[in-house]
Amino acid sequence: METTGAGDTFCGCVLHDLLEHDINSLNEEQLREMLTFANAAASIITTRKGALRVMPGEEEIRRLLAAVTA
């Protein structure tokens, strides 16, 4: 496991989602989805060496989430 970039990836995903939605109107389900997505992205990056160049894209993160919830 390589933890470089995991925290940055998690925070980046959270910030991206917050910029897309009004933070004051987030409900519990939206918050759960945001944090689950950010956690999945961070988990992917721990399987790779490096940080920015190996950051997963949205589609890759969604595939992981679909595989986990299937």
C-alpha cells in the first residue's frame, strides 16, 4: 500500500462535490454519497505509486463503487 495522496484525493473529491452543490442544503443521503465516493477514490490511490498522475477518474471510482455494492 502506498498512502501518498490518499488524504489529498479524499479532500479533493469532497471539495469538488461541495462546489457542485450548496453545502447548506446537503441532506444526510447526499453527505453519505459524497463521503463514500471520496473514500473510494482515496482507496484506489493507495494501490498505486505516486499521487497526482495516478489519481483515478470519476468513471473508475464509480466502477469500484458498483462492484462493491453489487
